Amino acid sequence: MNAEDMDWLVYHQLQECGEVGEDELAARCGIDPAHLGASLARLEQSCLIERSGTKVRMLTFGEALIKNQSKYEEDLPYVIENGVIRARNP
């Protein structure tokens, strides 16, 4: 399975099961946990999911929008660091 198809599968499994452990997600998807880690890294980089320890969850539309905005718009008056909103230092 190519990377794009794997990411699609993982993302849609998260939609169905909500927050889930990485091992359970790998089993639900029927993929090797090592390959799952690469897929999760790509989805996290794209601001579509969030990992907390071994738990994974899909971000809501609003969360994804804010993460992308804070990641790419450098003129915002705030930054988000580890889930905390802080005023941007000038």
C-alpha cells in the first residue's frame, strides 16, 4: 500500500473510533505498527491529527484550521505551544 492510501485509511479509521491507542489503531487498519508511525507523523505534520503519548485523535475542523493558521501565518498576534495560546513576542 502506498503512503497516500495508508494515510487515507488511518485518517478515516480515526474518524470512526475517536481517540484510540496506536496499537489498537494499527490492528483496526490491518497495518504494521512501524508503518503506522510514519503515517501518523505525516498526518500530524499536516495538522490533521494530534498524538498524546500513545493515544491518537483526529482534530476537529476548527482545531485544524487554527493549527494551520498559527503554523503558516507569521503575523498572527499569538502562537500555540503545547496546547497553550500565548501572545507572540515582537
